[in-house]
Amino acid sequence: MVTRADIEDMLARTALGDRAAFAGLYRATSAKLLGVAWRILNDRGEAEEVLQEVFVRIWDKADRYHANGLSPMTWLITVTRNLSIDRLRRIKAVGKVQVGDPGEAAAQMADSAPGPEAQVVAAGERARIDACLDELEAVRAVAVRGAYLEGLSYAELAARHEVPLNTMRTWLRRSLLKLRGCLSR
């Protein structure tokens, strides 16, 4: 299993242009990052496109990650999440037209789903996150899910919850601080 130090090392070597380190980083993290993108976009093809953008961004900006006590996976997931939300907003803005039978495309696609071990790890992480979200007030947990899983903007969330925009910003900031504290326990 790849450790945090391994990922930090691969990122540092990628920043120096080491293609072998970049390939190792891809092998070690792509399944998880694809899962993050897929969860947000609800479309495997779109998630794969975002994953490609993510790794182009990592190649170009690996030097921006600094080992400062924060998890390198947090940085990689944040890059993936932000690009996925950007893609989701573009899709919503222009409307997506599906051509052909999606079942036919799925039948031709190779299964690159995470293996059983990765699924167990992801399920454990998901359970930890859900438990921490359950510690938040229900309305704030819904707002966090809306912002970080559905890609809703602060303005959309403020309108949905009928609160001022700055109140929504405060809710999200405080909720993220509580989540960080919970997840670090």
C-alpha cells in the first residue's frame, strides 16, 4: 500500500519533471480521484475527462504542493473536486445532450473500478465523513453536501436555505472547521 510519504515523494519528483514518479502517482491515486469526480458528476465519461484534466494540472502544478502537515491526498482531492464542480457547472449552463445508447457505451467500456481493498478503504473513509457530518446541525450538513458534492454556489445555497449570502459563507466555513477537527480525531 502506498503511504502518505510515498505520495509526497512522487509529487516532489513530479514537480522536477520525473515521468516515472508521475506514472506511479497516477497508479496510486487515479482510482480514488476518479471516484471523487464520478460522485460529483454522476457520469463516468465526464469523470474520466476531469481525471485527465486533473493529472495535466498535477503535472503542471506539482510544485505548488508543499508538505506542510496537510495530506497530499487532500490536495489531490481538492484539485479533483474543484475541476469536477467547474465541469458540472458548465454542463448545467449549456445542458448536456446524450447521443446514442448509454448502455451500449457502458458495455464496451473496460471495468476500471477500484478493487475490493480500495472499496473497503473508501467505505471506511465515507463512514468517517458521514459520522462527522452527522455531528453538524442538519441544515448545515445539507448545505455542506450541497456545496461540496452537488457543486452549488454560495448564492444558490443561500437562496435554497433562505439565509443571507454572508450567513451561508459563515455556515460553510464553521462547518468545515468542525469537520476538520472531527476527521483529525
